[in-house]
Amino acid sequence: MLWLSVLATGRRAAIGGLCVSTSFAATAGSAGVSRPLADAILLSDADFYAQFPYRTVADVLPFLRECAREGDPDSVVAALDLWAARYPMYQISATKGAILDGALRRASPNIAVEIGSFIGYSAVRMARALPRTARLVCVEASPDFAEVARSVVAYAGLDATFVVAKASDCVPRLAELAGDDPIDFLFLDHAKEAYLADLQRLEAANLVRNGTVVLADNVRYPGAPGFLDYVVPPRYDTQLVDAPYEAVGWETNWKVVDDAMSISTRLALLSQ
Ligand SMILES: *[C@@H]1O[C@H](CO)[C@@H](O)[C@H](O)[C@H]1NC(C)=O
């Protein structure tokens, strides 16, 4: 029990003393917040942790079934935002989610790929923001995470193709799924030290071409070695968008830490 209360206290301190429950309660009644979610928002920490324990990632599923409306992506996103506020975890924050939504809408891709799905939060956000005719492919190395993410996306009534493979091994399958088309939008959120090598693998397979947008999380913290130095002209045009690191906890000593997402557009190389 002790670590749970430390977890909760740390999270609250981490967001500047703002009470999580209160900030969520303010949104209760607005779009996406179901009656059961509004009730869950108002639970004390102790009651929430008793009612919705988190022992494995699959524990998010009974919580969703109770608190989110099936077939309603907004409701699923709102419920997962509450889950992440109670259980600091590796899920992008709502702030970063909004950056992802915006970049995706601007890119209006036919084929979008995310690498590193975890429990499917960003997959739901991406599938929700995609044009109706577009396809989302999610690469996740852990079969357990992929299974949960698949269930979360399906519960939201959305569609995605899952590739259960390490990023370094997924290129042949992605090439098969894309056919002759490029990936128009790529979201990197897996092992940070692998961003650069995995992007270069996709370039070598001609899956990243002129105009492909590459959004990468955690480029400032924990940081992706070599990545930001690579996504510069003449290869890429890159913009950094500041947003705090989401998984405040042991590794950040419960402090809010500066982080950023990078949004890079592949430029036409002379050799292309
Ligand atoms: C590259 O894409 C841009 C639009 O993103 C387009 O304006 C430009 O003509 C393209 N360049 C080549 C060489 O295809």
C-alpha cells in the first residue's frame, strides 16, 4: 500500500499541487466523459486503487469496460487519461496527445504507422484523427502489450493493424502492408536509443519519402541519441514542440521534467 500512496502523492506534487480528481471533475459532463467515468473521477485514491487495481497492463481492460462507452473513442481517451493520472505510466500525456492529433490532421496521411503502442492510448488517438480511408499500423514488440492495445482499439470501435515485432524486425512486414506506397506519417515512441537506426531502416526500404512526417516523442527527455542531429536539412525540416515528460515518478525523482516532441518532414534529396 505504501508505494501506491507515494505514487499518488508524487503525481499530485508533480502536477504542481493541482488535485487530479478536481481537474478531471471539471471536465465531467463534457463530451467523452461517461457517467461511470465521472463517478470514478470522484473516487478517493484509496477507493480508486481498491476498485481498479493495476497489477498487469491487462487490468486497464475491466476499468475501460466499466468507465468508457464501447464504440466511443472520446470516452476511451478520457478514461485512459484518468487511468494515467492515477497510475503514472508510459502513456503519452493528454498534452502530447493533442500535439499528436494536430500533426496527424495536418499530415492527413493515407498510411500512418506508430512504433511502440504500449496499451494503445496513442493508437486510439491516431485512429480517431485519421481520415476514414486511411490505415493505421501499430508496431509493438511485447505480445502482452499488443494484445491489450488491440483490445483497447477494438473497444473504441476503431481499426488498426498490429505488427507484433521489434522495430528493428518490422520493416519487411511494413513494406508488405504498404505495398508501393510510402508511410505518410510515422510516430516513434519506442526504445529511445533505437529511433535513429529504425528510421534509417525505413528510409533504406524506401518507406520514408519526400513529405513523410515523422513525429518523435521524448527527444529531450530521456532523449534519443543522434536523432535530433540527423533530422535536419537537407534530410528533414524539423520543429520541436515543448511538452513535459509524462511518466513522472522514480526516474524523474517526482519532478516535472522538460521534454519535447519533434515533428520532422522528409525533404526531397537530390538523389531521389
Ligand atoms: C516534395 O514534396 C513537396 C510537398 O511536400 C513538393 O512540393 C515537392 O515538389 C516534392 N519534391 C519532389 C522532388 O518530389
